[in-house]
Amino acid sequence: MKLETAGASALAEKEMSVHTVSDISVEVVSDSGEGAQKCGTIFGSVSAKMGNGVWTVEIIPAEVEPPPRNPAGASGIRIRLGDKEVTNWGDETNVIVAFNEQALLGRHDLNALADDAVILLENMWATHPDPAVRKEWEDAMERLSHRSYRIIEVPMEEQCLTVVDNARKGKNMFALGLLTWLFDRDLERTKEQIAFAFRTKKPIITENNIKLLELGYSWAEENLDVRYVVPGMEAAGPMVVMNGNEAIALGAVAAGLDLAAMYPITPATSVSHKLGEIFEKYGGVLHQAEDEIAAAGVAIGASYAGKCTFTITSGPGMALKTEFLGLAVMTEIPLVLVNVQRGGPSTGLPTKVEQSDLLAATYGQPGDAPHVVMAPATIGECFDIMTTARRIAEALRTVVIVLSDANLATGVAPFPRPELSPEWQAGPPDQRPIPAGAKPYDWDPETGLSRRFIPGQAGGEHTLTGLAHDERSKVAYDSDTVQRSMTMRSRKLAVFQSTLLPPEINGDPEGGDLLIVGWGSTKGAIEEAVGRARKEGLSVSSTHLTFLSPLQPGLKEIFGRFEKVMTVEINYSDIVGDPYITPENRRYGQLAMMLRAQTLVDVDCWTRVLGEPLRPGKILQAIRQHMPGGEA
Amino acid sequence: MPSENSGLDSGDLTVAALKALTPRVEAFHSAVATAVEEIRTFVTSRRGASEYRAEQAIMELGPFAVGRLNAEKFAFLLGSGERLSTEAEGVLERAEEILDGFSMGEEFHHVVVGPGEDLRDAVKDALDHVGQVFGASRAVELARDGRFEPDEHNVFLSSLAFRKWNRSERQLAPPLVVEVGNEDLLPAGLGEFLDGLVKIILVVKGPTTPAPLARLITPGTYVVQTADVAELSGLASSPHPGVALLFDEERDEQARFVHDPDAGATPSQRITVTHMPEKPSVGHGRRTPVWLEELEHLEALAKKPAGVALDVEGAVPSAPVEEVPADRLAALLLAQVDLGTPGA
Amino acid sequence: MIMPSCSLLHLADEDDDRVFEMGDYEGPIARWCSGCGDHSVLTAAQRLMADKQLKPETTVFVSGIGCSSRFPHYMNTYGFHGIHGRALPVATGVKLSRPELDVFAVMGDGDCVSIGAGHWIHATRYNLDMVALLLDNNIYGLTKKQTSPTTPRGYKSNTQPRGSYLLPMNPLEATLGVTNASFVAQTAEWIPAHLFATLKAAYEHRGFAFVRVLQRCPHFMPDLFTDAVKTPDMIEILDHPEGIRAAGIEKIYKNTTRHDPADLNRARELAEDMSAIRLGLFFRDESRPRYEETRALQKRTAREKMDLLNEDFDRYAV
């Protein structure tokens, strides 16, 4: 099949086609270090400023500097634009700019590209002096020809060399020019954004980059015959744009968490990068500990002695912290732990998303260690949740685990700028003397709650211990005390659950055929899929859980309104019908398992571990298949 | 105490002296600001009806809790502290106002002694004035425990004399920079204020007696006379109370020395003299009576003991370590008792 | 300069004229075996507190797990009896969040030298102002006689009944080898005057003061120092005006060697050489950077923070 191509010399009398779209996904891919991400970030920011919904996510190879021209080494960025708020990374890519055909192949191999994708491809490789490279190009073209992509060859190198000596350092701005024309972005705004992005560099850099931008723009204007219009929205109010990890870092500051102890681990570390940059001016200490265990210990020691603190990690790190988490629960020291989940088990997929730590977070501590587990669903919630988590940890004197994931950590999207309030901040540690006779665990027999004694409070001297203890914090092994103290620590969760509201229903609160239940970062994709399914006439609704331990109230009653309930999660579950898998031995998704145990409702699950966020299109397919009485 | 810059030179010196004390100033401001914050938190959480408490709970939980938590029920978890009486609230608000005034700015760290005025009285007044913060915080503690009796305790809402500060309060004492004329530099009376972590820098222009601060040298007091602002850092960081005399320039007749309590066990180890003025031939001019006495006192303190066998390093043997008879006995007994293998 | 992290409010209520005696620091009666070295250390710590008039409410003893880690329970101060091997991270957190508190970490040999070894190395490097006591009886006691990293080679235990296979670890040598070590001393539980003088010097040191206390375990390691106790000449006291001098012991402990604690190389040689049991100050350097100093920051009020945060948000504004 002959590929439809448009070379530099073609299109003298081009016929323009302009598509108005409400939703489109764009990618820029290159070898590592060629700046595709910078290009996409600027493009995304300008689009957000022009009123589009935007979700960008970086495409990161596993190595820092993988070999060039390698499908597995594709590095880049994906930008989804919409005429409404965009809540997830979407389905396949519609337009892609590729700096070499191997990076493009990498995306092709992952089924990332739509069948009718428009591809703007650097063509220098086709005529490369090295015959091996030319052969690779030919082979790639052959493989790509089996799909109905439209490939447009672009002489990027040749063009860029007219402005800079090293095109490797300029192609990204040329590509930005292509996209700016293609999507009719405001050229002046783009220049401003370039100036901002390179504000710390020499002025000549910005000047050259703007020249390259203009070059790409005019090349596109002369040579391309297709353009897209994504209508913008009226801004509802001031917006900010950042990724979920930056939101967690700022959220921690807003919450008055004055000390963060951590050990580097992907994909959580960028929270610490942000804190490292800004925390000190708030009087905050970011302590990089010698290991994950020490990070938990330092956070707990600091929390014990004063204000509530937090630690940041990912699955393998949380595993190392389990003994300390048990200690904090046992000694009733408030602590916030943020787990930015990645693919597991073991080292797993460090840069990729999974929601596989739910059970470990909830039940992973030896002994009975009741505590709170909650999950943000959006980037904006990553900011807000920190204040709430800290407040709950202090009110209940316990551990609160916040489960974010790699999808939120790397996704960048605008959200309404928070209206900050000093009330979010923790007050200074109480240093008033302890009245005579007060006990360090003076459990209210009804609620299990008690007042915390903090070093410095005269009259409150006691030794807290991870051993079984009584109200006075004295080691006690007698049956009555053991049973009573366990009851008191557990009771706090029930008391807390009584303050929670049932989750809202997206779709039809009255009920219907199918209820999808999700948690964490999948909310946007699930709700988009449910919206599409409802348009198809399917009786499906969804609900999204924020609190996983304790679970929000009213679930059993809500589930009763639907003929079938199914979770959608990014963790592993057996698929019924696979060899040896029976309804009896099937391993369920993690939330499904919890819901089944807690509600005794026969909750089904559709879960996938694909090393990428769930695409709404795939969820839609799953919904169609799993409708009661449907194909499945 | 409002500041009035009396002279250009001493003004510059004052700024430099205040800068040297920045850590102490910040520590003080920070403690006061934190107290203000604590009062605000306390007042907001304890006043008003239960509906208000629910509102407060939702404020503290932040926007994430909206639609997810029942604020009224959560407020219940936050503890059912007694509602604050109007009277107590009034005391807290007044105290907060007082403290707020001391949580920033440098004016109350700066004292100017007018010509002919008494240095000691000026320092005393300045400390008493700042003492308001400690009085106010005592009033807060009484009021929030419901123990504030207006007749008895209203006094706490005005100045609080230095001698009434407790040990912890003296540890937090705000540092002072005092501009004083050379004629009025009679610092001997300052001894009573050199306690806790009080730090006083006397800024003086022109000639003075040779060692005005010599009389203030006591084993636990950091004392420095210098014309070099950089030398004041030791005063600020020393974990002892201290006083400095900052000259506007180096003069032959003014001694320059440091007495650092941590520098050794004996006076001579603790004192480093960088400049000792020549002794005048007695009877010259109209020297004040203290003139020679100061100098001799300083010399006597700084003099290395003669005739004592020196250690190799040139230091005298350290001061005798106190000995507890019980220890000696225990050691002797232990040495004699056979704790050998039972049963072997 | 350390910033106080608390407000001045609570200062007001303090009974300022309190004078503390040793008894004021005593908790419940210690439940260690009779003859256990832990008792002496407990007494010395209480004596130190009385000597320094430390306030019970601003003193925190942090421990891990093991016999010696029961220590905080027997003190009338704040105490944190945490998990095995992790006393130092917890103590680090306490000191970082509240630099004005006096912090002591009490560890056994299994706690510090084995399961917590990583923390021990890094706590030495952080050099926070605290006292770290290694109560070293060369054996696991609480779990009934298992080999510890400091157990002498060939000593029979329940886990190595044919005698321990490895050479024992030398905690002094190891600590002296760590970058930024600032205070390393060794003392013995059966010489109370030296023990007290050592604790006092450790407390007075501005930085991470590591003290190894040689101890006997009457149950599981009874013979360890029998000869040394009976034959004072087996003990070599490190003597120097800048070192640790305990009054009254010189008549019994006549075997002394002169060692300047500023001399790190000599300290390492002395620590490495196992021909004598050496007590005293091996090394001290107060000029080493302290973590809480380099991390001391100006505290901000809630309002100040929100103003700053608004500025940070400006950078993300669309």
C-alpha cells in the first residue's frame, strides 16, 4: 500500500481541510534528551491558557539515556485537548510528531496510535549516509504501512540547521511551531511561554527558540493541508496547572506539615524535588533519610515530639515501613504516609501506574493495626487531600495513608486555583501542663479517642511503647487490657466512619443495570466511559470511593439499587474462563475483594495491568461486555 | 521604648550590633508569633455555639471534606472543650494584642540612654517593658484554665519586672542594643540582668575607662569588649548570658578582650585579651577612681598562674572533678567482690 | 542558633523554682536481673540529670527493643520505647522537630550494631546534638542468649552452640571511621565514677555523643569482664586534661595512657588495638557541623505561609 505523504516540495495548490474537534490527543516523541517534553509542556500550557481542557502525561523510558533510535527508548509527551475539562489521558493518539521512525515504532507497537493518526515524521533518516539506518527506515515504513496512518515527512533537521548549529537542541521548538500552526494556537502566547520556560537561560537561547518556533510555524503554513480547531471554554475563575506530585508538595505546605522524611523512590520522589525547592522558606524540613525505614522513624519521632509530619514513598518503600506504621498505630502517633503507587510486585514497573497497594496499605501491617486509607482522584484533590489527611491523623491519633499513583504523579492538568486558608494549618504543639491524674491513653470508652501528651508538657512524662499497654502506657499483657486496648484503637475507625457521607452516584442515583465502582486516579476515565455508555443507552452508573479504610457508609444499600456491581481498577485479577480459573478460586481486584467482604454483595471486577492508565474506550468496551445479560 | 538615633556613628554601630543579634531576635519573635498563633487557634476553637464549631471543623479539614464528611459529627471528634467565657475571651484578646505588638520589629530591642541618664535604669525599663510578653502569656494560661482573677491578675497585662521572670522566660529574653554616651557608661549595675540568655550590647562613642566590663566577669557570663562587629557573633551564639561593649574605633586606652565561659575552667583560660592598655603613671589627670581598678582586675583575672606545673600542652590540670563518696565506695567494693562464674 | 519550635505560653506555668534530685527522675523499680549492668547506667543517667538540673518534661529517652531498651520506662521523663534497631531514626525526628529538647538514645548491641547498623552510621554522620548510649553486653539477653555482633569469637550461644564463627565487631573502631563523628567514648558499668564522668562529658558535648558502655550480663555472659573487674590493671584509662577524668579512680586504675582526644588517628589506633580494655574519651571535635544547625530554619506563622504559598501558586497560574 502506497503511503500518502506530503513532502516539502508538494502542496503548491493545497486544499485545506479544517476539523473542529471537541477532543484530540497529540504526542511528541523523540530520543531521550531531544526536548520533546519541553515542547509538549509549552504546547499544553498555551492550550490551557486558551481555555482548553488539557491533560498531559510524559512518556518516560526506563533508562536515563537509552540508546538512540530505539523503539523501547521513546521519550516524549502526550497532550490531550478538549473543549471541556479533560480528566484523563484518553484513548489513542490522533496527531504525533516523531523525531525518528524508531521512536514512532515504539508508540505503534504499544497500540498508542489511532488508525487514522496523522504523523509528522523527521525524514532525515530516509537518506542517512549509514545504510543500516536507511534499512531501518525502510523496514519501519513497511511495518507502519499495515495501518492506515497518514505519514507526512518533515525535513526538521534541514530546516533547523538554518538557525542553529546543533539541530538536536532545536528540533523541539521547530516541532512546537508545527503544532502551533496545526492547532491554531496563539503565536504570541507561545513566545511568552517560551520566554518563561527558558527564563533562567541566556537570552540567546530564547531568541533562537523563538526563531525555530516561527520557522516551524511557517513551514507548516506552507506545507500542511490539515488544521484542527479545539474550541476553548470561558474561564470559570483563576486556574493553576501542575502535576499531582507538585500538588501533593504544595498541599503538604498548606496543611502545615512542617517535616517530610523520605528516601528517593520512583514515582514519589518528585514530591520531594518540589519540597526541596520550596520547603525551607516555609520553615519546613525535608529530611532525606538513609533508608525507607529511617524515613518513617524520623517522621514518627518528629510527630511524637510536636506537629504531625509525613513521609512519602511508593509500594516497595511502604513495605519497608510497615513495622513503623504498626508502631505509630499502636502508640497512637499521628502520621501521614503518601504512597505514589507504581507497578509491582517487587521492583515491578517503577515509572508506570498501578493500583496494587490497596490491600497492602490497608492490611499490610503485622498484627491488627487499624488506620485510615484514602485516595485522591484528581490532581486538584492531590492538593486538597493533604490538609484533610493531616487533620484526620491528629483527630484520631493514628496513621493516614494517602494512595496516589503514577498516573496522577505525572499527569499535568489545570484545576481551579485553591483559595488558601490559614485554618488549614496545624496549630503549634500543645505545651500546657498536664493536669494531675490524666493518663496518656485516656481512652473515651465510647469512642476510643484520647488526648495526646507531647514532650515539654510538664506532668505528662510517660514512656510510650510498642508493647501492649494500658491507659497509663504501662506494659500490660493481661487479657483484659489487651482486648480493651485493641477495641479502643479499632473503635476510632468506626467512630470516624460515622462522620463520613455515602459516595455520590454519577449517572442515575435511583439505580439501574450496572454500577461501576472505582477509586483513585481512574475517576476521570471511568466517568467518561460511563458517560459514553449512557449515551449508547446503557443503564450504567458509577461511584468513586475516596475512603477505603474505613469504607464510606451506605455501600450495601447503594449496591442494592443495581442489578450488578463491578469494580474497575488498575490491579491484577483473574479472568473467569482462563485456564483453571473458576468462580471459586478467582482472585479478585483489590477493591472488589474488600467490597465483597464488607458488603456480602457479589461484586464483580474488571481490572487490567497494562503499564499505562486505563483508556476510557477500553472501559467502555468492558462495560458493554459486562452488562448483566451481556456478551460476557 | 522608641528609638532615636543620637549620632551617625553610633547609629551605624547599632544597626551592626542588632544584626549580630539576629538569631536571638528571631528566636524571640518566633516564640512570640507562635504564641499569638496558639491563642488564635485556641480562641477560635473554644468560642461560639456548636454550629460554629462544625463550621470550624470544615474549615480545618479543607475543601476535600466538603460533601465527604459530616462536619458536625467530625467536630464532635475534635473534643468538646468548654466554651470560653466572655471574660476569658477578653483577656485572651488583650494578651494577643500585646503579644502581636512584640512579634516583629526591632524597636524594643533598641535602647537609647539620654545624656545624664542612668544606664542600669534604662536597661531595667526596657526589659520590664518587654516583660509584658511574659505577663501576657501568663494571663493567657490563667484565662484558658479559667483561673484568671481580674483583681489579682490584671497586673500581668502590663509590664513585668525582670526579677519576676522565671528561668525559662529568662532563657528567651530578648536581646538589647543600648546606645550610651561615654560619660554615662557605668555598667556595673547591669550584673543583675545577666542571667538566662540575656544578651546586651552597649554601643558607645568616644573614649571610656579602659575596661568598664571587667567587673561583670563572672564564671558563667560571656563578656566582650571590642571594636570589631564580627567578634559579637560569639556573644550571640554562646549558651550563656552575656554583655558586650562595642567601641566606635580601636583606641589604645581601651582594653579589648573576650571572656567565654566555655573556653576553660579557670579565669585565665576563659579570658583572651587582644589589647591591654598601658598603665598610666599614677596621678595623671583627672582619672575616675575606677580607672586603675578595672585594669588591675582584668589583668589579675587574665594572668596565667605561675609556678604551677604545666601540662605538656600548656594547660593547667583541669579543675578537680567532684567526687561522690558513694562512688568511691562502690568502686572499691566492686573491685574486691568476685562476680565470677556461679557454680563454674 | 536553634529556633525554639514552641510558643512562650507554657513557660508561664512552670514551677520555676523546682530543684530536682535524683529521685525526681526515678520511674518504677527497674525489672532487670540483679547484677545487670543496666542498673548502673540508669543510676548514672539519673545522677547526670540531677547534676544538670534537666527538666523531666523536656528530656526524652528513646530506645529500641531489648533488655536495655526498657530503660525509658524506669526514668521519670518522656520516653519512647520503639522498635528493634530504630532508636536513632526516632531520636533524629524528635531532635529535628524540637531542637530544644534533651535527647538520649539508649541501645543494646543487637539494636545498634546489628539490626540498626545503618542508622548508627548515618546518625553519626548527621551529628545531631544528642547522647547515644550503646549498652554492650556482647549478647542478646531478652531473647535468651543469641550471638550478637559483638559476641567474642568462639562464645557458645543458642544460635551458634559450637561457638560464634565470626570476629566480633568493634563499635568504637566503626564509629571512629564514620565521616563527621564528633564524640566517641568508652566506659564500663562497674566503675560508676567513670561512667558518670563519661555521661556528663557526652551530655556537655555539642553534637552526637557516642558512648559505648561495657556491661556484664549475669545470665548469659557472666564471665565477660570478670578478670577485668578483679584486675584493674587490665583496664587502661585514657587520660588527658581535655579528656574524661573521673575523680577517685586513680588509686585503683593506675594503668593510664595519655591520649589527646583531638587526635583522630591515634584514637583509631587505640580503638583498633584490642590488647587492653580502654576507657575514656577517644575522640572529640565540637567544630564538626551539626545537622540541626544546618537545618535550623525560621519558623513561619500560618498567615505567612499562606502568603508565601500564594506566591508559589502564581508560578502555576494559567
